[in-house]
Amino acid sequence: MMDPQKLLQELLKISDDDKDITPKQAKIIQAAIEIFAEKGYASASTSEIAKRAGVAEGTIFRHYKTKKELLLSIVSPMIIKFAAPFFAETFIRQVFKDHEDKGFEELLRKLIQNRYEFVKNNVPLLKIVLQEMAFHPEIQQAYKQVFTEKVLPKFKKMVEYYQDKGELRNDFSVDTTIRLVINTAVGFMVTRFIVMPDYPWDDEKELENTIQYIKDGIFS
């Protein structure tokens, strides 16, 4: 698991405010990530976050108007980061270049392994997103916007391409195929890192089983 400092650095890479962030603000974000992941947003207090960050509570409110604003400053970049490969044009072009001849199975393997490594390195952030999504419409909207505007169009393009090649079942709609792939892959990662993190998983075997399960369901 990524240590807190590296996790913070990863988060700040995709934050709009990363160029202007102060050392105290960085400590606040790091403390908030740790406490939100441990206790949940509702049970966390700004005084507790301030204490762990080593700053006065008023310092938090100089950077974030509310505890909710602090939460969203953490969650929104996480959602974007998780979805990033699907709307990064260079990633998409490279995937097609590398796997056009190898087929959808290798493309699927590349995507799932890529996202597995990301989740493995960012478990506290994923935990916060999963814990809080049901309770905060702002988080739901952020996820919906990223998925519908960025992920879905590119994923549809991939599925349509391989359906036209005859590799994927045409009796499933594109949307059904995408749902089956995402639900299966994300379900494994949530079980692996959130629900049963201490179970003695054979990650390599489980990843391969997940890929084969998806393959058996959607391939022609």
C-alpha cells in the first residue's frame, strides 16, 4: 500500500490547486485522507484533522470553507484519476496500437492490471469514495460526469471495434458488455482491497480468473 506521503503526492498531481498548495494545506489533506478513511466523513471532526495535521483548526477553514469542501477536494481528483486511462488519448492510441492484432483479451488484461495497480496504491482514497458516494450528491454527480462524458464514449469505441471484428458477442448490446466488464473488474478490486483486504489472496491468479470469467461471458 502506498505510504501517506506518496499518496498525497499522487493526489496533488491531479489537483487544480497543486501549484499553489502550502505545506500546511498539504498536511491538512494528508490528515483528512487518513481520518476519513479510518472513521468516515460523518464521524470525523475538523478538530481531529487539525490535531493530526499539527495545525490550528482555524487553519483548515482558511483553506476550506467547510468540512464538505475538504472532502470534495480529495474525492473529485480520485474519481478523475481512477478513470484517467479511459479518456487519455495517448493511452487509448497505445492500447489500439499494441493490441489491435492481439485482440480484446490482451486489451482487457492491460486495462484491468493497470487499474488494479492504481487501486492497490490508493486504497484509502478508494475507501473514502465508496463510503461517501451514497451520502453526497456532489460525489455522485462528479462520478456520473466523468463516466458519461469521458469513460463511456471511449469504452464504447473499443467494444464496437471488437464486435465488428467478431471477437465479442453481438447479441449483447455495447452497454451490456461494458456493464459486465466494469462490474466484474471493480467487484474484484472492492472485495480484494476493501471488503476482505486481509484474506490470503493469490492476486495473480485472481486477476487471471477475473479476466477469464469476463472473457467466457462476452466473447463470441
